[in-house]
Amino acid sequence: EVDTLMKYLARFLKNEVGELNRNRVKMEAIGQIWRLPDAVQQQLEKTKAALSKNTGLTLILALSYGGRTEIVEAVRLAAAP
């Protein structure tokens, strides 16, 4: 299941960049991006770069994201010397 979803995500990022560009959409991603498959990470970076100069809406993708994980990471960073 997850592998198939990741393939769809990579395909979406590649195939929709033209449409997003035409609509001046900028894209960002939050979450544990490092946990995604390498191919998805690479396509995500390519797509973000291709859309980086756009000035319209910003599409924020929450990938490998969980609120609890974000809170734990924030507390760890705050507690670090």
C-alpha cells in the first residue's frame, strides 16, 4: 500500500508541475521528509525548485507527518544544550 502511494506521489509531483506553474503555485513540504523513499525525495526537491519563484498560493504538503512526532521533536530541540 505505502509503496503504491509513494509512486502516486512521485508521479503527481512530476506530472502536475506544469499546471502548478501555470497557476503560479509555490510548493513546500513539512514532516519527516527523510523517511520518504529516495526517488520521492528527489522528485519533491525538483518540483519545489521548479515552483520556487512562483508568487501565488503556497501548497504545503504534510508528508510523513504526525502532530505527536512534531511535538516530541520540538521538546527535544528546546531541551538540547
